[in-house]
Amino acid sequence: MRYEVRMPRLGETVDEVVLLEWMVEVGDQVDEGAELALVETDKVETEVPSPVAGTVAELTVSEDAEVNTGDVICVIET
């Protein structure tokens, strides 16, 4: 089953972040809670954890791209 990982809301007023770096590649096995990407808000850098365990099937956002809350950032095959 394909699971679309969406950018979570990181704060009450944060609706947009910059994806600084992917910490995984297509084909990588990830556990639930594993760090997928490093993102930056106007105040802090933080990691985006995986909501499910599985294999990374697709990275839908490139590094240095702006991402809105709710946007699909990657797909994990569970």
C-alpha cells in the first residue's frame, strides 16, 4: 500500500517551510519515527519523522524547495 507523507504543521503560524536536505533515498527502508528530511522555518531547523514503516518509493519535493503544510513530500510503500 502506498502512503503519501504530507508536510505536518510545525507551529500555529507556520504554513511554509524550506526542505533543506533529504535524510533518505528512494529504496531505503524506514521505521516509523525515522527522520525523513530536514526542514527550516523562519525560526528553527527540524526533522520530519516518518509516520509509517516501509520503503521509500518516491521523493516528490526537491531540496531547497518551499513546501506548504499538507503538501505531499514523499511516498512510502508499506
